[in-house]
Amino acid sequence: MENPLYKGDDKTGGYQFYVYDREGEECFRCKTSIVKEEISSRKTFFCPNCQQ
Ligand SMILES: [Zn+2]
């Protein structure tokens, strides 16, 4: 019940899972700091260098 946004997200599900809640930590691909973004109170985490 805590992660409904992963449901059906086949394209980025794995990557989102990896970076989730890791703001400021290193991206596992390029070592860039992971960024958090909040859109409509929905948190999204991504690497600004190699996001799809
Ligand atoms: Zn990256």
C-alpha cells in the first residue's frame, strides 16, 4: 500500500526502486547525486545525469 506508483511501471520501476529515498546519495551508474522532486505531493527521485 506504500508504493502504488510502482504498479504497472515496467519501464522505470527498477530504477525508481533503486534511487527511491536516496536523495544526495550517488547514482549507481554515474555517481551523480540523486535529486528529489515533489510533484503534487508525490515524491520522485532521479539522477539528473542519466534519467531516461
Ligand atoms: Zn546517473
